[in-house]
Amino acid sequence: MMQLVLFAIVVVIIFYVAIIYTNEALILLAFSTMLLGFVAYLYLVILRFLVDTSINAPITVTDAQKTLTIRLAVKKRLWFLVERMNVCVLVENELDAQKKTKWFELTNVQAGSSEYPLSLTIDAAGNYRIRIKKIKLYDLTGLFYLKFRVQHLFAKKRQRSEQICVMPKLQETGVVLTEPVKKFFGDADVYDPNTAGSDHSEIFQVREYRAGDKMPSIHWKLSAKMDDLIVREDSQPKACPVVLLLDDRREKSKQEFGEFLEIAAGLSFSIMDRGCAHYVVWEDDENEGEAGLRRVRVDDEESFYSFLYEYMKSLKKNNARKTKSDLRICYDEIFRAENYVYLLELSRDLRLTKYTYNVTTPQILCIYTGGEHLRQMEEMEIVL
């Protein structure tokens, strides 16, 4: 805009001087300058409908404070030259609606399709949408530019945004497993691959008969077929003795919610790392099948990162949640047929409380404070 104003001032000054001195050369120069501006603007308008852009992120999951490389594809039709163009990329965190923009400069854009790597650094964890917001096209002289949004009538429908999940920083905390947790038995759809059990619905292995094996464990049909005694060993269900309940219903600032994410992720990872399978539960308005509660099983790194991705994806802007009187009571009502040993509840005020099954008195393990939560997690030890 400033360049256009300066150009208009220069044209007016040339006309003014030409009229005062009745100089034909200056009048010709003034008209030539006006013609230059008109041709440049017409050139930019044509370019607007010949240049199309799209964005692609090879990696859709990354860690906070790491440099992320995205690829900007520019498609230019016909032979029109583009010496310089600026692209505005918008990065929006869908957890707290925080936005920031960054301009990138591209030079000597070739005809056809070209790709340009763009580097971004995202500081905080969250669910981010990255999209192209605006483009500035410059004429061949570099004096004039046309700024416009990327979508226009003649543009093909291309991928103009990418979803990036930025994981929170992981801080492990000490976890000590007690015998009731180690020897917990319950129904589950997952079975221990290394230990035989007593669940008749799933076969752990079949093997030759050994002295001391019980007669009911003999697989008579297979024994008759093999002409030798074959024993069937049943599987051991790998139930979850621990439940981690995330109560995130209060609206939080960007910093507070980042701390909540880091504590929740650190607790789940630490329990998983000790070899303890557990459920992570949170309120999800879209999950109508379980009265608005989402439950995910975590027993290895793959399921841990799957939980983090699902949890962050389910969060709404400003972290708006429906109000329930007590999520723990709601969980016990929905899953009343399943028991556990301990339930850990991380509440909205960063308070970690431990509930023991069939014990009414809870135990407050820690009240995390802002800015000190990582140090507190490193120093504390949880007995489960």
C-alpha cells in the first residue's frame, strides 16, 4: 500500500512540474509512468489466476520446540515470469485458538510445479492446523505487488492446510508396583504373550504331556490325532489394574493446559514403562456410547502415542467441556462390572489423587505448581 501511495505521489509531482514548465518531455514521462503502473497491475491480476499453491507436511506428529519442515508446492501456468512472491503461513493451535503467522519469500518461481521447503518451530504442545493464508505477488520491477488470499474462482481444489500434532515434553516419574498390581487378574481382550493362565476362551499353547499335568488339561482330540498325549495351556488375560482419569473440564490458559498435558503424558508413560497396563479415561462429548467418556488402553509405546494423539485430537477450542458432578463416580457407574486396584485422578487444578478400589478415603499424592511441575515429577515416587 505504501508503495502505491509513493508511486501516485511521484506521478502527481511529475504532472505538476510538467504543467508549470509546460515541458512536453515531462508530460510524456508522466503518462509513461502511469502506463507502467497500469501494465504492472494488469500483469499481477493475470498472475493471480495463474499461480496456485498447496502445502504438505511429511511428518504429522512432532515434539515441541523442534524444527518442522513443510513443503510448499507452487504451480504456475503458462510462461509468465514470477521473480518474487511472498507466502503467509498461518499456524493455529486448536486447543486454545492461539494463532501466529510467518512470511516466507520465494524468488525466481519457474513455470510448472515447484516445491520449496519451509521451516517452522512450534514451542508448545497442541493440535495445530497449518495453512496458507495470503500471497504477495510482485511485478518484474519489484515496485508493485498484489496481496490476495490463496483461494479464488479458477484455482483447483488443492490441499491448503495440514494437521500437525505436537506432543508434550515427557518427564518420567518414579513408579513402584506392589504385589496386588503385579498379580492382578481380570477380564481383558489382551492376553499375556509370555505367561499361561486360566482363561479357557483363548489357547496359549499346546505341548507334549509332562509329569504333573492335570488330566482336564489334556487335549484328547489332538492327542488321538498325534498318537501322543498333548496338553492345552490356556491364556492369561492382561487386565489393567490402574486407571488414569484426566479431568480437564476447566477452561485453562495456554500455559496451564500445556502443564496439564505434560503431567498427564508423563504419568501415563511412567506407568507404561514399568510394565503396568492401564486405562486412560477422559471426557469426550462425541463418544455417546459410554456416556461421554473415552477410555484407551495403554500397555506399550505404540498405544501410548496413540492415546496422546486421540486425546489431543478430541480436545475442543478453549477446552470447553460439559459439566459432570464427578468423573470418577461416572466411570465407576459405566464400568461397574470391571474392577481395578488403583485409580489416579489428575484434576483441573493439577491435583493428583489416588483412589483404592472399595476404599472410600482417597490419598492426595501431589499438587503440582506452575513452572515447577517437571521438577516435582522428577523428584516424586508413586506407589501402585
